[in-house]
Amino acid sequence: MNENHRRASERASRGHNSLVEAMHRLEAALASPAPGREAEWAAHVLQDLETLLSVVQALREAVEGPGGLYEQVTETRPEASLRTMYLRDSNRYLADHARLLVEETERIARGEAAAFMAVRTHAAELLKELRQQQAREVDLVFETFQRDIGSSE
């Protein structure tokens, strides 16, 4: 593995670790009691959702940007370009999904809605999709560089 590959995979690994931490915090917030305190619950969840969105965006920049993981993968394995294109599309979808969930939670925090169970359901779907995306990236990096960038957790 050359120096550029190593730096790109280390940035992705740090991003994955940050993502896992943000996901755990969000899961804890989502699991806290909500009935009768929906606005307070939503405000707490909203903080962790915004952190998660920020981490997702930073990870996107790290893996999709110049010199990033996807560029390094496609330089090493041009046949993987369709997979990295799929990963880019998936990253965009995940960020959009997270933004919609932030908006949904903001409405509850403002007292405009009370569908906290929907937030829990939509957040669970987002978290599942984030884990699947992480696994796809880890697999691609391992196939390309024989290096595991998975979280240590």
C-alpha cells in the first residue's frame, strides 16, 4: 500500500470510528422515554441527529474528496469505479435521509407534531443503512488494499 492509499484509508477509518460513536449516542437518545415529554425528548434526539449528520458529511468529504478513499480505490482498481459510484450515490441518499429526519424531529421539538415513534422507526432505518454502507466500504478497501478500516468497536 502506498502512502496515499494509507492516508486515505486512515482518514476513512477515523471517519468510521466517529460515525459509530455518533450512532451509539443517537441510539441511546432514541431509547430514552418520550411519552408525555415529546418536545424535550425530540430536542435531545435532535442534538445527536445533528451530530450524526455532521459526521456523515465529514466522512463523505473524506472518502469522496480529492485524494480520498474512492479516488484511491478507482486508481488502484479501475474495475471498481461502478462500486464507488454506487457508494457515492448511497452517501448522498444517507445524508438526505438524515436531513429529513432532522426536519421531522425539529417539528416535534417545536411542538408541531408528536409522532416520536415515527422518528424512532425512521432513525432505526437510517442507522441500519449506515451500517450497511460502512460494511460495503470496509469490504471494498479490504479487497483493494488488504487493509481493514472497520471500527474497533
